[in-house]
Amino acid sequence: MAGGAGTDGARAGGAVGGTLAAGGMSVELPLWKAISYFRVLALCYALLRYFNSYLHFLHPVAGWIYFGALILWTLASTRAFSNPQRCTWYVLGFDLALAVTGIVLSGLTDAPARISHGAPTLPTIWAAGTVLGFAAKGGWRPAAASGAVIGVANILGHGGPTGDNVHNIVLLLVAGCAIGYVIELARASEATLTRALQVEAATRERERLSRDIHDGVLQVLALVQRRGAELGSGAKGSGGTGSSVNGRSADGTDFAELGRLAGEQERALRALMTGGPLPAQRPPEAGAEALDPAGPRDLTALLRPYAGERITLSAPGTPVLLPGPAAGELAAAVGAAVDNVRRHAGEGARAWILVEDEPEAVTVSIRDDGPGFAPGRLGEAERAGRLGVSQSIRGRVVDLGGTAELYSAPGEGVEVELRVPRKAS
């Protein structure tokens, strides 16, 4: 093999291996392209050296014939070596055979005196590209095997081991095995990263589905349960006739609306069971704006249905515009907070929704005058599996790049502050 072939090959291989280790398998394709460029440059180097010394060869014509074949093969295989799918084991095998042929042929065509003084082989550092190809394709074991074959050919071509060729063989083996080992580590890291990303994606999807179920199915079931209890009490007090008038409950709840909500949740459950898309969840009576989620939405209009006798909405007089998906998610988070007020603050509790339209962000505060709770109560609820605040409220806002803060103390009510930056939304 060439004097200095192992050194140059190790230097080039170390640069490639370092790039791979730094960038992971995302740089595998550039690695193969680098190998193809290295082969072309190594061919030019080998041609230049032979052109300067071919007059000293015993059979220079044989050397030129070999270089003709080497040029044709290098150019023909450049495209294959630039892509791991195209560079098959057959391509690498032929490449190795051509490198071994050139190394052995060097001992037959060069002058014995030059060989004894450590003259380079015909392919010189081009043979290192073969070992790099085996390392990139299969790891350190194929690299070691191909390096050993080239080393044996080098010893045979020089008529036995010498200090120079043994040194070069060791360098080539070390560089090839090191690069192959780094590639194996990078592939294992890529597999681990892929699994982690899949788990993260599955977790996020599970949280999204949990929010949809919490804000849809569970809320409607709670509404039906409350209204059913009220209707039952009204029927007992009025002899079964005073609780409804023209399909409406005594407090104005439309039975048809309850049926519509129940139907929506049935379709949502079926979609979850079959893996299909969920029906669009919208606040009650959100109007025609809910039918066009793509364009800007007025957040105030989406929050207005939550206002009532005990819930006061305060918002700017001008529309608070946000992108449709962001406005819908923020409104759903507010709806979850309002539902928590209805369920936990007590029958006589009042609540206030304050919308602040700022240049950089939109802030919505929900405050009630209920009994409040101790600081550690929220963590206990999450550990018990009640994830309304962490997923339906905080999860939605965090997904929009915002923040959700909750303040409470016993006897002081609860305040939830949701802040969504306009750039993130």
C-alpha cells in the first residue's frame, strides 16, 4: 500500500467520523458524498504520483492500463458511493477487488529497488476510500475485514512486511474501525431518538385526546346530570308538569340542545374508537364564527356564551383577534376554568372573566369568590388522575407557547391567568 496512505486515510476518516458523531444519522448522506469526493481526489493524487514516476517502472504500460480501469470505475461508481442505497455490497466488493489488484500489481510492475525503499502502490490512498465505504455500510467489522485484506495484499506486493507498510496498515485498520464504530453508535442513537420522539408524539396525542374527552364528554355528562336532577326535582314539586314548557326546562334549558350536545359527544366517542378525526368542539352557541376556524377569530365572541347571571365578562370594545386555532384553544381553556368554577366554587359563587388585549399578548383572567383551596391541593388532584387543570387548561395554553398561572388560598377564591403571545399563536 502507499507510503502515507494510512495517514491520509486516517485523517480524512477522522474528519468524517467526527462530523457523523456531532450530527448523528442526519449526516449519513453527506458522509457518503464525502466518501465519493475523497475517492475522486485520491484518484487525482494517485495519477499525479504515477505520472511523476512511471518512467522508473519496469512495466509502465501495465500501470497505465490499470489507471484506465481505475478512472472508469471511479467515475462510474461515484453516483453509487454518494448514496447508501445505491452502494451495495457487490459495489463495495468490486471496489475492494480493484484496490487489491492495484496493490499486488505494484509489486509486479515497479522496480525492486523502489519497492524496497517503500515506494507507494499504484492506488495509494484511493484504497482507503474502499475501507471507508465498508465502514459506512456495515460498521467496524466490515471495515476491519476489508482493511485486513488490503493489508495482506500490501505485504504480498512488497514481498513481505516492512516498517512502512506495517505502519500504514495499522493506521488504516484503526481509522476504518474507529469510523465504523462511530457509525454504529450513531445508528443506535438515532434509533433511541426515534423511539423517544414516537413516545413523545404518542404522549402529546394522548393528552390532546384527554383534553377533548374532558372538555366534551365529561362536561356534557356533568351538564346532563345536573339538568336531570333539576328536572327531576321540578317534576316532583309540580306534579310532573311544571318542570318544562314547550320542550324547555324551568330555567330555560332547551331539551333539544341537550340532545344535540349528547349527539355530538356520541360522534366524538365513535371517532375516538375508530381512530377518525374528532368533530369540532365549540363553546355552546358560539355562532357562525365557529364554522370558519381558518381565519382570524374574535376571542370575545367565543367567550361571550360563558357569561351569565353569575359570570361577568369584561372585554375591550374592539374585537380581540387571534388566529382561529389559537382563539379556539384559548376559549376552550377558559371554558374549562369556568366549568371548574361551576363545579367547585359553590352554588352562590360569582366569577369574572377579564380579557386584556395587549400588543404582544392576550391575557384572560378568570376569578371567582368561592372557598378556594390549599396550595398543595392541585398537585394531589393531578396525582389522583383529575387532570382538568393540568391538561384542559395549562396544556392548551402551553401548546400555544403561553403560560397559565393559578392563584388560590382557603377563603380567597381562585384566580386563573392565561397569557398567550401573539407571535406564538
